[in-house]
Amino acid sequence: MADNTPSASSSAPVAVRLPSYTRTEQQSILGDGADPFGVAGTGLSWRGKDEHFGVLLGERLVAHAGLVALDTTVGEVATPVIGVGGVAVAPDVRGRGLARLVLDAALAHARTMGSPPARHALLFCRPPLVPMYRRLGWHPLDTDVLVEQPEARVVTMPLATMVMPLREGASWPAGPVRLLSLPM
């Protein structure tokens, strides 16, 4: 399942890069409910992630975060970002710092992605999760974000949008934001 997997006897959680992330693995973390991320009510179509990171407890996958390089514009300026999505921690192990562990591993890799390298990571989340992401160093955007949808529609993202600098001294530019793809 994972690259560089520690031995099964290891009891400390370990963050690893995953070669893939399947629906079955997602279900092993979040269960098999119809709306595991609580976003079906948005009516949005979502894109997959290209890179996957997980946290293992022994051989059990208990957390995930995915990444994808994205084109956006802020104002009229092309602004590449690394999209973060599919962040999940199994309910029975929450409160142990596993979200931080998997996001730290994913963001370390995000700093190597893109050409030119992205200066920020971006994620969408339900409003109740904003405080948790703030504790992890993310900053909410106070502007609407437009995202593409099928049939060439462009809609305003109904979820909270948060950003994190990936480079020393990076500051988010001012202006309206448009994601030039489906949201992640």
C-alpha cells in the first residue's frame, strides 16, 4: 500500500507517500457513507488528486491528504497553487495530531511541485473545520472563489477557502480568485 512502510510492529504513527488512494482505502478511514466529506449538498463536481499521503498505525491506514497542481488567477494574474483535498482522519483516532502529521508530509512534498513552483497551497472546507485548519497554520480567504464545473459553468465556491504559504515570505495576492478547473 505505501512506499517505505515501517514494520507492522511499529506503534507510532508514520506519514508516508502512497502510490495510490482507492475508494476502498477511503472507506477504511471514513466508512462507506454516501457523503463522507459532508459536501454533497454543494452540488459540485470534484477532481481527483495526483499525489497521496497517508498515516499508518501499524499496517492500518488512518489518515489521508491528497495534492494536485492547479492553475488559478488572482485578479488577472496567473497564480499556480497546490490544491489540498481529501483530508481525512478515521473517527476513532481523531485528536492525536494525525491531521497535522499527514498535512505536514503532504505540504513538504507540495513545496517540490509545479513549474514554476507554487507559492501557496489552497483547500476548501466546511465552516466547522476552519478553526482546526487555522490551528494548523492555514488562513481563510475573505473573497469569493470561482470554480469551474461541467457544461462550462463557473460557480462561486460555497465552502470556506483557506491558503497556506509554501515559500518563506509568500503573501497571498489581492484580487478575485478563480480556480481554472474543478475544485479538489
